[in-house]
Amino acid sequence: MKTYNNLWQTLCSKAHLYNAFLRARKRKTKKIYVQEFESNLEENLFLLRAELVLHVYHPQPLTTFVIRDPKTRVISKSAFRDRIVHHALVSLLEPLFDKNFIFDSYANRKGKGTLKALQRFNQFKEKFRRGGRALKADIRHYFDEVDHKVLLSILQKKIKDPQVIHLIKIILNHYHKSPGKGMPLGNLTSQFFANVYLNELDQFVKHQMKIEYYLRYVDDFIIFHKDKDVLKGYQSAIDVFLKEQLKVSLHPQKCRIIPVRGGVTFLGFRIFPFFQLLKKVNVRRMQYRLYDYKLLYDKQLIPYDKVYNSLQGWSGYACQGNTLKLRRKMVSLMEKLFPSEVSSHEINRWLKVLE
């Protein structure tokens, strides 16, 4: 069993770094940068381990690009060797922190995710569909505003190994939106640290404010209550806590108190008391994605399996709502774009699943 005192020794062990490499390459075995690293795996892992042990490790420059999905987001992608370090660090720290996370925190956690969050939302909604309201809020520019000093003070409550803390500082200092603030979207460490940071809010909401019907997904959270004035009070108290304790604030344009009967937008769905609809932008995004896949497929840049898996994943997400007609249209589009790949047997099997 790992203790606080031997975290660094465990992190730098050959076995731990090799397992981190396996996690980092998962579903990326055909990427050129993975194949290049793996072609000389023993030496590359040896050099990476030596840098960590000798305290000369420094991350390589981030690759930055913009996606619109549908929001415009700037993604900063780490080099593959640095992603191995991220996996080594997170897999070491996650068991120490996750056991103290609240049940209703759903992002980037084993056994959680969007589908579980939607199911929990609907459980809460059932209790408030007649006259209830929801406070829907998120945090303004969350990843850009995370304060490094605050984050480190939270981490140091559990991490007593100074060498691990030093590595975390190196990773945090490699990126900042403003001095001492910010984490790059796209890093595994950012996802983990985001949960650690806002677990402070979760604990405040659940154990000090004693709010029962609360759930969070990254920096989006929902609170249900029958009384609008009570929700206004919750919003004010939470905003004060965030500003004073975590140096972030609620987004003024994205905090709303909404009647449940009018439909609440959450994780890409507009959820009403008796049904839920997928937002149109999510449908269009999948359609555009299939057309993009078609271009790449025709140039032999991606296999059909990638297209198939993408549609299967989208269908699993979309079926959480009343989307049967939409999913049928998407299958028809697949048949149109990939006639040589999509068999009639496959279409019939898909349609049975969609029912």
C-alpha cells in the first residue's frame, strides 16, 4: 500500500512509468508520435525516469489549437512523453483524493460521466417537476482563473511528499493565462486538479450549507429547490465562497434560476418534466463530423471503424433523450456517405437498437 512518504519513489519506479505509458497510448496506438516513442521504448522510459529522479525534468512546449464544439475553446496539448508523466502523477494521486469527493461530482471520475450525471439529474427533477426550480450556474473562465497558490494549498493537505509537490509546481508553471493562474484545457492533470479545486465548493455546499439536491459536472452545477428566494440565497453565498476561498466567481450571464416545468438545459439536453430533447447544435455537430470523416476516409486517412465507433458513441449519448427520429436520420446519413461499408444487416441491427 502506498503511503504519503513513498509517493515519489512509486511515481519514479520503472513499473509505474511503464503502466503510465500504457494508459497514455490507449486508443492512440496508430499515432505517429506514439509509434516513435514505442520504437525505442526502453531507452525513452529510461531517459524520462532519469530526468525525474535527477530533478531535471521539464515539459516540452505545448501544442495549441482551437476547436469549436460548439463553443470556441483553445486546447493546449502536451507532448506524449509529458502525458506519460501526467498519467503517472494522476494515477498515484487519484486514490488519495477521489474517496473524499462527493457522490454527485460526475466529471472525469471512474464510474461517473455524462450519462450518470443525466440520470441523477432526472432523479432530482422528479421531486421538483411540479412547482420546483433549478439554479443552473457555472464558473466564469474557470480553467483560466484557477489560482495556483490556492490549488497547491489544497493539494498539500494530503500530499506531504515535497518532491511530488515540486513536480506539480513544474506542471502548473508550464502554463498560465495570467501570472499564477490558469491550467491548459486538454491535460489530464488539469482535469484532475479541476475536481480537486472544486471539491472545496462541493464540501461547502453539502456539509456547511446542507444542500441536498446538488450536482456538479466540471464547473457547471445545478441546485434544485421549491423556493426561488432560497435559491437566490444559495447563489449569493456560493459566489462569496468562491471569491473569498477559491479566487474565482460565478459567471454573471450563465447563472439562472429556472422553473423545472419550463425545461432546464444540462449537458447538451433540454430537460423537461416528462421528456428531454437533444440540443440542435449537438445534432449538427455530429452531422458535420460525419462529413469530415467522409473526406478523411476517402483519402484513406482514417479507417471505417473510427466512423462506426464515433456514431455508436454519439447514439449512446443521444438515446438518453427522446431522439429516435434524429438517430434514424443519422443512420440514413451513414448509409448515404459510406454505402460500400454500411451493410443492410448493419442498418437493420442499428434500427433495432434505436427502437
